Amino acid sequence: MNRLPLRIRLTTIFAVVMALVLTGAGFITLSRFHESQREYGAPARVAAQHEALNDLRRELLTSLPIVFVIAAIGAYLLTASALRPVERMRAQAAAVTEDTPGRRLDVPSSRDEIARLAATLNDMLGRLQAALERERQFVADAGHELRTPLSMLHTEIELALRHPREADDLRAALTSAHEETVRLVHLTEDLLLLAQADRHDRSPAPPPTRHVRAASLLHDVAERLDKTAPDRRITVDCPADLTVPVDRDRLERAMTNLVLNALRHGQGHVDVAVCTAGVWAEFHVRDHGPGFPPDFLSHAFDRFTQADQARSGHGTGLGLAITAAIARAYGGTYGAVNRPDGGADVWITLPTTRPPTNGPIGIRSAT
């Protein structure tokens, strides 16, 4: 029976119930009529009573099937009418493809369960369309970023092989090709890291973790990046005993991205500060430059996005996106604000492995 159409199943169920109801009503009618006839005990009326009872039985046997058939037909038509919007939504949903993601289902004017189902399915289609557009944009942006170093690498190799060249010229060409290759490797690693982070976002299994001393890691990052900007100063303020249950390479990558972003696009010294509240720690990186353009703050952590002029550079626009993905992988959050006295304050939150020893988080306000 489960293979039959829904309207047939509903009609069958209704018909069975109706048959039971009509049969019971007929039985009760005959029983009461028979009992009422017993009250007249005169022998002269026995034949007339039996004749009347037989007439009533014949009428019921004739009328009940007719009523049953009419009720079954009405039930079928009513069920078909009620399910017609569902069939229409099914056909419209079947017509939605990756080439036509903007199609939506017609929402019935009635405020019933079917109308709410259509609205819910439209919301789901909207989310799927947004996800598809993000993936398409990501692939397009990745292809654009990969095309530039690949074109440069191809050009350098082609020029090196086209004519005999001096050793110095070949060395210069190889050096340039090596730089583009390194850029390709870094970009590929970034894309792979984002793909892994997306997979962890959709999977219940957390990324590999171990207890990492935050202060030691931050000092290592500051010491390493100090050499890239000798005219800038990087300060670290972090509780010495703070540990976080994250993968060390992931945390180092996230903090390196934040500090590099401040060094490349900010001014003055860079402050790295960590404070705790409850079971969470906030890692802040502040610079003293012009800050983010106000209309760019809400998109600062998007992939392949760079602000114009003030904070643009030669990067791929993946640094903050990777940092945000790392924070999400461990259940944390991220954000960025412009400080009232100038500069940007960018932070991520991560879980800790010990109760906090300092006060509540206050650096976020960028005092």
C-alpha cells in the first residue's frame, strides 16, 4: 500500500472508515426499529411489523452503498485538491538546478502547513544558492590569483629558453621563477588550509589539538616578524601560564597573519595582548595606522577581499579569512574594530585549559 499515490491511500482510509460508520449506523437503526416494534404485542400486527422491518432493511441496503460511493468520490476529490499545491511544489523543486538556482516555489495564499512548508523550502533554496554563489566566487577568485604567478612563471621560463642567455640573465630569470613558485606554494597552502577548515566546520570531529603555551608562541612570532620590519616594534602582553588546547601550527599561522596585517597596513608599533574571561581567551593585535575603511569592516574576514588604498597591498586577501577559519574550527569567534585614537584592533577568541587569572575582557573596546 505504501507504493500507492498518497491521494489513493488517503481515499482508501477514508472509505474504510466511512464504511464502518455507515454499517454501524445501519445496524443501530435496524436494532432500534426492531425493539420499537416489539412494544406492540398484538398478534394482528406481527405481519405488518415484519413487512415494515424488511422494507427498512432493503432501503438501508440500497441507500448505504450509494452514500458510501458518493462519500468516497468526495473524499478523493477533496484529497486531490488539498494535495495539488504539494504536487506543484514538487514539480517546481524538480526544475531547480545549478544553472537556475534563483527559482523559488510558489507559496499558497492559505496560511496552513503547506504554505509554511513552501516558505521553509524557499528559505532553504536561498541558503543553498548563497552557498553555491560563494563557492563559485571562491573558485573564480582562486583562479584569478593563481593565474598571475603562473603567467609570470611561464613567461620567465619561455624567455629563458627562447635564446641563448648569459649566466647572470639566467640566474635572474631563475630567481624570478623561484619567487613566483614560492608564491604559488603559499597560495596553494592557504587554499588547502581553508578547505580543511571548511571541512572541520561541517564535521563533528575537531582538528588535532594539544596544549600550547600562548606566551611562548606569541614571543616566537614577534621575534620572527621583528626581523622583517626593523623600524617597527612588536610588544607582547600575555599571561605566562596561559595554555590553549589548539594545534600549535594553526595558532601560529593565525597570529602571524594578524601581525603581518598590522605591519603591512598599519603604522607605529604593534601591540599583541591576550586576556581571558571565563573559559575563553581573546588574542588582540592592534596597530596605530589609519584603520579599516568603515564600509570594509563587515567584509574584512571575507576571502580574497582587500580594502582600497588604506589597507591594500600585495597579498591575496586570504590572511584574515584563514585566521577566521582557524578560530571557527575551535568554536571561537573573531572581529575587528577601528580604535578611537587611530589604528585597528583585530582579535580572535579561543578556548583555554585553565580558569582565568585576570579580570574580564576589556581590550575589545580599544581604549
